Amino acid sequence: MAVSIVSVQCWSVPIEASGGIAASAPWNSKVSAGCQQAFFPVLARVHTKEAIQLDYLADQNAARKYTPAWSDHGSRKSFVELSGDFSSEGGDCIDSLTHLHKHLEQEPAMHSPLEKSDMKRLNEILNEKPKKGMLALREKFAKLGMSYNVDPEKLISGEYIVHKKVGIGQFVSLKEEVPEGGKSPQKYVYLRYADGMAKLPAKQARRLLYRYFRPGESVKRYPALSKLNDRSQWEKRRTEGSLDAQRRVVKMIDVYIRRLKQKRPVYSKDVPAMSKFAGKFPYTPTPDQIKAFLDVERDLTDAETPMDRLICGDVGFGKTEVAMRAIFYAVSAKKQVMVLAPTTVLAKQHHESIKERFANFPDIKVALLSRFQNNVDRRAVIAGINDGVVNIAVGTHSLLGNNIQYEKVGLLVVDEEQRFGVAQKEKISTLKTTVDILTLSATPIPRTLHMALSGFRDASLMTTPPPERRPIKTHVCVYSQDMVKDAIKAELDRQGQVFYVVPRIQDMESTEKKLKLLVPGVQVSIAHGKKCATELEATMTKFTEKGTSILLCTNIIESGLDIPTVNTIIVENVQMFGLAQIYQLRGRVGRADKVAHAYMLHPPKDFLSSDALERLSALEDCCALGQGFQLAERDMAIRGIGSIFGEKQSGEFSKVGVDLYAEMLFEAISKAQYHSLPQLEYEDVQLAMESNCQVCSLSSMQWEAVTDSAEEAAKKGIKDLVRFTENLRSERGKEPPPLEALLKTIYAKRMAADLGIHHIQTRGKQITMLTNMNADAFQVLHCSMASPPLKSSLSFSNGRLELHSLVELPSEFQLERLFQCLAELRRGLASFLTYR
């Protein structure tokens, strides 16, 4: 370490005989005034503040462009053009060890660095994947019209929108005007902001405007409007949203690359019994089904990397049969299989379906693990799974418990992954690096869609309905007892059965009485998640065997339940369900050759929130077969990404609006190959910075003891260095200025190594840092900086970072400035996959 600090005056700490620092000796607090002045950066701030602010204001004024507009009162005024670029005048600069420690506590979890060879392989895959096999999938999604941008013609006056560069505004009107110097009229969008009005050509509005939604709102709240003449807060929010999206992408890629490192023997293509098994499928496969069969077969028999394939198919389009054939391949290879379902009812149905398909193979044992069972049976199933006696285990999240051993598991089939909680998703995520995964979904979570689009995840898209599958007649209307009565009677007259769905368990008793009054003599069964296991099982069995005509239930039936005799579903208070839930509920009917009906009943629209009205509108728009994917996108916008991702329904989504955040997520995935940053070992960093400042004395043994211990911690990582510093403080109190300077130097080296900076030196008015990062990485790190003065004084060119000052600073102030700069750059580190 090329740092020289000359010691005079007095500062003493008791030393143990071994040469270490005494465990309970406090630091001597009597430090000379000259020493304090030298090491506390007060002068640095006073010395440079005015000059830095002048620079900043000059940059800000250069960025502003004014153009005429009209205020709310019709008076002429100026407003900022919607393409300006502002920076924040505020900023929470990390200027002390304590502040850095607090920031690190809140920092997202970092992934351990990858090997350089792994990073090279990942980049090759990222460049290759979109070119091979995923282009067709992209085209299919494009045909489905997936877009987050706004059509100005469809905006409603008063609706909140987000302009990508300005922020949150309110739509006022769409007008035709002849532009100055023009001849033909053009359409302009008028928007209200906190400090005035703005107009935007309609063509630009299509590219730059997004609807504003907060995730998961039950009570409508109105957002604060952004300012035209001060975009600093919006820029900060947009940057935070973009960085958060990149962090999510990095987390996904980390799982992906670690899965690529895993190897397993390929499955044999020679499975004689497969033709016999496939022949038992009672329907003619659709072209999309056949392609999905072949995709899964190639994954299992050609690749050594564990499969992670998504089967996207609308309700009733044959996803389960794809899973059946994958299961057969796995058990034929003597692998254990787990089938994971989100509800007990669906798990039971899967168990029965699999048992029926494998009935001609008595050596294959299928078992169910659910709350329907007593403790003795559950323990027996778990023992059978752990011993390998059970070949196919079907269940809910119980299969993800700590008492389950996964050593023998070769394939995990996950039905409707978005229905599981955060903890279950994390467990599934960890399994993805070691076993073959097949995920089935009709309305996949948007993150999964984007992964499939970009090539991080293999996907098979099933959009062709089976020949016998008919569109469901969907009736979205205000609740009427006469309508309910007529719908039930019509279904019963054709010897069918009815699902009657209500959102709350407490509504069931009154609804049952109402149904029995409307249709006298009808048999009604009740099913909900709080029923005891045996009673629920008996209810479902009785209904399946046509022992009752109406199943009054909650949304417990929404996932995968398949009863061909049920061809009418009535959903009461539909506005209380999420859009994906409504779509899944509607898919419970229409499994036979009869025309199915879905009645979505709601109170008068005057009593509904705008979110509920949007859900109903989306449902009416997406009534055709195969449109679950549009609904997934609409559902993301209405219910919020937060609820779908299983995280807090706030945060970065709310700051920029769900639609803009979703596009940020998509952009982050499309640029994933740039999210890598080379790191160095601590010893590889050369820091050349001298100080001629005289400080309080410290014996060489004491100095070496602190230095050696701190550097040993720094070699392991910054969190270890933080623990060392905190332990030192807890034993002896806050370190005096000389030791703080030493620690900041070591912290600077550690942060430089994490950022790929290998050489640091001062040159007059600037600090020069040589680095292995590229320009794209610097741009992300630069955006993450919260201090505008530091941000505006840092530049990058050809592997060289330069931190400029308007005046030449004393070296001790240069150390402060270097520490702050590196700490600020480190804010963006979680947005990268790091490698060494």
C-alpha cells in the first residue's frame, strides 16, 4: 500500500504482549486541534462547494430548453421541452464510514463472483440464444400485441400518465392544431403538470407516454404531479427504477448461469414403452402440442444441462399431456418426479390423472402428499419419497418442506408458478440449478414471459386450440337474480352442473339460502380452503360424481380443475378478483363439446373503482381462445407487478408506474450481456496517494496491528471489513481521525477491487483511476450515484476514470473525495454479474 502517513504528537493505545490491540482499551480522545482540522473534511467542503455549485448550475442552465405553451388560465408562459435532461441538486453522499456501513446494511444481497470462463460462456449464450429458436417466439408474442405504450386516442381526460423523460402528469385533451409554419393540422396531446401545461405531438406520445398504475392498490390514491421546470426528482426516481429492474435481471441470470454449470446424464432416446404410453392419449395432438413434445424430448435426451422449460398454453390446450410425457421419460430413466400444484384440490386431480395414465405400468408408484391425509399417511408418503420407493410424488407446497430429500429427484413439474408464495418460489429457484424443471402456465408471470422472450429460459408456446374446444360465452353484466336463476336452470336442463363462485367465505351461508330460493330442490355443495381436509375431499368427490348440481365455492377451483360436466360458471362480485384469477375461473368450464357460459356479475358500475372497471374491460376484450397472454400483461398493469412477483406492493413500481417499470425490466433483459463487471483481488489494487499531513503519534506495533487486521478482513470482502471496524468500535469507541484516514484508505482499495479499478493516483486537480470496466458498465454505475457534484465531476474514457476538481486539493482531502466517489459508484454494484 503506497500510502505514507508521518506520525508526531501523542496518541497511545495499550498493547497486548502478543502485539495485538488490548481488548477493552478506549481510544485516547485528546487529539490536537491541528490534527482534527487536518483529518475532518470541513475545509474540503467549504473550499470547493461554491465552485462545484457554479459548474452544476451552468450545466443545468445549458440543459434547459424553453418553448411556448399555455397555462391553465390561458396566459402565455414558458415550459421545459419534454426532452431536457436534469440532475438532482440534492443527494445523499456517502461521506463517512458510518454512513457507508448503513448503506451496506440496506444493500441488496450480492451474488458471489462467477469464474471468468463462466462469464465468457454466458456472453456467448446471450449473443446466440435470440438468434436460435427464440425469434419465432418473439414473433408470436409480437402478434399478440404486447406493448406498454399508450394510444393517445384511448386516453380519458383526467387519467394519470407517465412521460418517460418528464414524469407523472395528467391527460387533459387531444386537439388538432396547425403547427407554426405548417399547412396541415396535427394532433397534439395536452398534459397538466404541477407547474403548468405541456403539449406533445401525438406521434411522440405513442413512444413516450405510459399509463400510470401503482401496484396492488385497494384504495385509489392520486399521485403527485411532476414539475416541468425541475426534473431532478423524476430523474432520481427513474434511475432508481431502472437500477432495480437491472438488479432483478442480474438475479435471474445468476440462477441461469449456475444452472448451466450443472451436468446430468442425458436421457435415453430409446424408450420402447413411450409409443404405448403416448397412444393412450385420447385426443389428436395439436401442432403446438407436437412441437412442445419434441422440445421437451430434446431438452432431456440431447442436453447435459438440466431442463428449465416453460410451457405457455391457454386453459384446456393440453399442457398437462406435455408434462405427462416428460414424467414418463424421467421415470423410465429411474428418476424420481415431483409434481407441484398451488392448491390441494388441483393436486388431488393431478394425482388421479397421473395414476390413470400410468395404470398400465404397475411398477411405477404414484403418491399424493396433501393436507387431506392424516399424519400417519403423510409420514408414510414422506418416507417413501425419501427412500425412493415413490416414483411420482404429487402435492402442494408440502413437497418443498425441509423434511423432503431431493437427492433422487430428477424432474420437477410446477403448475401455475405465479400462485406460490415468495418462500416457495425461492425454493423452486434453488432447485432449478440441480434438477430438470418443467413449468406449466396459462397466464405466466411477466418476468417469466420476458425471460422466455430474451432467451434466458426455453419456452414452448401453445396457441392452437384443440378441434373440440369452443370459445366460452362470457357475460359481463350487473348482478340480477333473474339472470342467475335462468343461467342455472338452462344448465340443469341440459343435464349439466354449475360452479357458483363468491370472493369471501362469510358470504357463503347467505348465498346458499338465496340459491335454494331461486332454484327450489337443487342440491348445493360448499367448498372453500378452510374446510377440514376430509370434508373438503368428500364434497369434491360427491360433486365430481354428480351427487350435487351446484358447487358453491371460493376461487379454490381456479387452477386446473377439470370436470367436463360443468359448463356454466357464475362469479359473483367479480370486481373483487384479480384479472388472472377471473381468467382461470372462466377456464374451468368449456372442457366438453357443449357451449360453455361464464357469467361475471358485478354491482352497478357507479360503485366500482377505476381499477375494477379496467379489469372488466380487459376481460371483455380478451374473450377469444388463446388470449391468456394478453391478460397476463393487462393483469400486471392492473394488479401490479409487486403482487405478481410476490414482493411488497410498493417500492420502485410505484415510483415510476407499473407500465414504465415493466418496459425497464424488458430493456434490462434485452441488454443483459452488458450487466457484467470484472472484479479484482484486494492485493491487485495499487493506490498511490501521499500525505504530508502530520498526525498524532502511534507506535509502529499498534499501527501494524490495526493495518494487518484491517487488510486481512479487506481481502475477504467489504462485509468482513465492516465487521472488523464495528468490532473495533464496540471495544474502543469511535476511531480518532488518524485511524479513520487509514481505514478509509483500506476501504477505498476494497471498493476499487470490487469495481474493477486496479490503479489509483492523483494528478494535480484530478484523481485518475484505471479500470477494466467498459463504457456500458460505467454508465450504469454513474447513474446510481446520488451526489450530483461528484457525479458531474466524474468522467470515463477508454478504461480511465477521472475525478476532477476545480482547484488543487491537499492530499488528505483527495482521500476524502476518493472515498466518497468509490462509495457512490458502489451503489450500482448490485446491478451486475461480477466475475474474476
